[in-house]
Amino acid sequence: MNLKELVGIEVAKYVKDGMIVGLGTGSTAYFMVKELGRRVKEEGLQITGVVTSSATEKQATELGIPLKAIDDVEYVDLTIDGADEISNDFQGIKGGGAALLFEKVVATYSKDCIWIVDESKMVDKLGNFPLPVEVVPYGSHNLFRLFEEKGYHPKWRKKADGELLTTDGGHYIIDLALEVIEDPRALATELDNYVGVVEHGLFIDMISRVIVGTSEGPKEIE
Ligand code: 5RP
């Protein structure tokens, strides 16, 4: 069993009957959703899922997990999601799977969030993973040039056919190759202030627990 599968199955134990569960996106979250689907089918687990992407919606629907839209619930009890990088102080980068906007919306309305990662994602400082910025298409090439001028080394997120990728929200993604983010909070505020930026992949103070898949087994860090 690989480390992503290990943590995906482990974290599903935190889900109890009656919970509204935020279902994350990505190859680690995939195993968590799969395990929840198994528990719904084989153990009669009663949950309502709130998805963070069309990909997770498809998977959860196929597995028979009952779903509600984020706007049809007042809050989510627990959201479980993957991440691309997590620093020692629990700040993170997400959006490698292009679902950062809906992931951040669902996390915002969640009482509790757990991230599940393999140990390669734990870092001292964020930034080695390119930071995704989701932008409105209108004016996005000017925003791209602005990021170039600032030395942020922007790159368009593209599909396999070379076309620009469009997110579930109908936006583009510009990935910033920053190498090291010395002050994630300040950068988050800066990005929030650019006209045309819908959201970015810096998740500041949004999680309380991380389950890390290690070669010795899953480890919970608080
Ligand atoms: C999607 C995400 C993913 O959670 C993140 O990219 C981690 O993905 P994976 O588990 O496949 O490594 O933020 O937008």
C-alpha cells in the first residue's frame, strides 16, 4: 500500500455517523473518498458529503455517497483534503489539482479540517511547490505580465493538449515559481489585493491537524 493510500484509509476513521463531510480533491483525497464509499456501502455509514471539485463529485456519486451542495448546508463538520506543501507552522499550499477555490470555500465553512499528505509534502518553508493563483480570464494576460515584472516567474497552467486549463469555476490558473515564501501571510494579503485574482493556493490558519503517511505508518501532528 502506498503512503497516500495509507493516510486516505486512516483518516476515514475520523468520520462518524451523521457528519457532513467536506470531500477534498487529488490523488490522496481519492483514497479517503474511496474508503468512505466502502464504509457507506458495507457498514451503513450515514454521512452527507460536500464536494470540492467536479472530479470528486463524480467519484463520490459513483460510490453512492449522498451529497449536498455547499450552499445547502450551514456548515461542514469535518473537511478532509490533501495538500501540496505544509510548513512546520501548519500553513500550506494547495491547488496542484486546480481545485483550490472550491477547496478553500468548503474549508472556510468547516468546523474542523484535516490534511492528509505523504511525508514528502512536509517542509520547513513553503514555496518550492509553484503557488497556484486562480484568475478571471478577462485581463489575465496583463496580470501575468505584472507577475513577471515582480519576479514571480509565472507560468500558465495548461492541459495536455497545450490549451489553457479552465477550473471548475471557469477561471485560469497562473503558477508562481517562488522557490521560498518568507512571509506567506504577507504574500496572501498581496495576492488577495490584485484585481482579477479570484483565489490563491496559500491556506493560512485553516487547519488544525495533519495526518502524514510515513514509512513507519500514519502519524497525526497537531
Ligand atoms: C487540489 C489540491 C490537492 O489536494 C493537492 O494538489 C494534493 O494532491 P495530491 O494528493 O494528488 O498530491 O490542492 O487542488
